[in-house]
Amino acid sequence: MNEVLIVGEDICQQVVGQGDAFAAVEAVFAAMHRGEARNFPVVREALGHAEALYGFKSGFDRAGHVLGVKSGGYWPGNIERGLTNHQSTVFLFDPDTGQLSALVGGNYLTAVRTAASSAVSIAYLARKDAKVLGMVGAGHQSTFQLRAAAAQRAFEKVVAWNPHPEMLPRLAAVAEELGLDFEAVSPQELGAQADVIITITSAYEPLLLADWIRPGTHLACMGTDTKGKMEVDPTLLARATVFTDEVAQSVTIGEAQHAVAQGLVRADDVTPIGAVINGSHPGRAQDADITLFDGTGVGLQDLAVASVAVQLASQHGLAVRAAL
Ligand code: NAD
């Protein structure tokens, strides 16, 4: 008999905190750079039904002994049903036998692992004296991003802009909860004030122009995870030192895809953040540098946080056991 542990969405939210996700994502980025963890090719297809995009992200982390796949995608009609548009489930397998070991709800974990990714970039690349956090985007992911970023520096203020301004109050409420001043600003003003900028939108054209970004800024561009999407002016990538979770994704489906296609940046110019975590790249060289993290989202992040969810749920006696 094969025993499978089931960890639902509610339990994931209960047991996996921001700090747990940060540690798991930081460790797996480091393992990827050491060649001990590998993402497999992503499958993402339009179903031709319910306007849905469906796919798989999978990989194997030899260092963490984690093998699995996240399956799911995007169902735009879900909002009308009272459901989240992004739906996913993580399947973990025993790397020694291939037997299914756990089924884990992937919706909360996707948000928390994506926020952990930009938080890791801020921890390693932003100036230590950063005071103003700029948020571009105010959708589902944005509040997770704001909370995780706020833990990385002694921020005093949040400046925010969103193409749909009516969505900004959700960010204002989180900023207030975190004890941070909040100001809704134009994108130019955001660039003029912010020391760290997170972009987390579904944009297909630049929302921030290169000239609006001050020297010394760190940007975490988190929204572009598909061919064609774009959040910032490609010339900004030529001006910045560019980092990413995985170079292969960055130059094909990430923010760097456009700068690479236009010949402004080469794949060799993009550094995996794991190199900075492992100490083989210095990261930010000078205070006046612009650093840009292209967070494309890799399957190993999902598997890492799902594995933590299983461990913590088991420890607390909250995982449901089923025979398969
Ligand atoms: P959401 O639907 O809740 O919010 C969408 C956001 O994008 C809002 O701020 C909205 O105002 C803005 N927006 C919508 N259409 C736009 C357009 N045409 N131009 C500019 N802005 C537009 O989505 P979400 O769950 O918050 O996700 C935001 C983005 O992050 C999506 O593109 C999603 O695919 C991406 N994402 C990336 C990762 C990763 O690992 N990098 C993980 C999860 C989500």
C-alpha cells in the first residue's frame, strides 16, 4: 500500500509562513546554481475550453530530495464563480521509488513562493539603506509581494501605481497594517521616489520607462512569465545589471525576452541569483547601480514550498493520510 499525504489550501496557509517560503526558495535557487536541482521543460497550452491555459512545471532537487510537478493554469471565468483565476495542485513523488507521496494545494503556495522570490532578490541586491518601496500592480499577487518585501529592508513608505487605480486600496490597507506610509502616485513619480520597485502585472507593454528609474534602484520584475508579456522598457535592462531565477526562462518568457530579441542584452549578461546566494557573483557592485531581477517563476520553487508544507503539516498532525 502506498500512503499519500494530502495538504489542502487552508492547511498550507496555516503552516507555511513568509519566512519558511523565503528559506525554501533561497535554498532551491542556490541548489539550481550548483547544478544540484533542475527544472524540466514547461508545458503550457491553451485548452480551447473556458478560455483556459493549462500546463505543468516540474523538476528534481537532488539536494533537497524533492521530485514533483505543479499542474494547473489560468481560468479567467473563475472570478464569476467565486474562485481564484489561477488554479494549481502540486504532486510530490518519492525520488527513490517514484511513488506519489503527497498532494498539496498550490494556490496560496504560488503566491507565497513568488513573493519569496522577489524578497530573496531584495535581500541580496537592494541597497541596505532603501527606504521607499514602489509597487506597480495591485492584483492578487501584489499584497503577498508587499508583505514579503517589507520584511527585507527598513522601509518607511510605499508608493504605488496600477493601470486600474480602483484596485489600489487593497495595497493601501496592507501598507497601513505594516505601519508604512502609503501614497498613490504616477509611474514617473514612483520611479523618482522608489529605492526598490516591484512590478507584478499582466502587462504586454512597458509601464515604466528607463529614464524614470533612478541610479541605485533595485527592480523585481515579477509579472512577465509568458511570451509577449512586458512590464518595463527593454532599454532599462541594457542599463541595469540583470539577475534572474533561471536564465533559460528569463530570455524566452521573462522580462529579458524583449531586450534579448532587440539585441540590447545577451543571455550571458543575465546572472542567476543563485550565483549571488552562493557567493560566486558579488551582486550589486556600487550604490549607484541599477539592479533588475527577472522573476519568471520556476517549478522548483513550487516543489520547494510544497515540500515544506508537507513537513510542517505532518509535524502538526494536520496532513490527511490516504491509501493509494
Ligand atoms: P491579477 O489578475 O489578480 O492582477 C492583474 C494585475 O495586472 C493588476 O494589477 C491589473 O491592474 C494589471 N493588469 C491587468 N491587465 C493589464 C494590462 N493589459 N496592462 C497592464 N496591467 C494590467 O493577477 P495576479 O495574480 O496578481 O498576477 C499578476 C501577474 O503576475 C500575472 O501576469 C501573472 O501571470 C504573474 N505571475 C507571475 C509569477 C512568477 O513567478 N513570476 C507567479 C504568479 C503570477
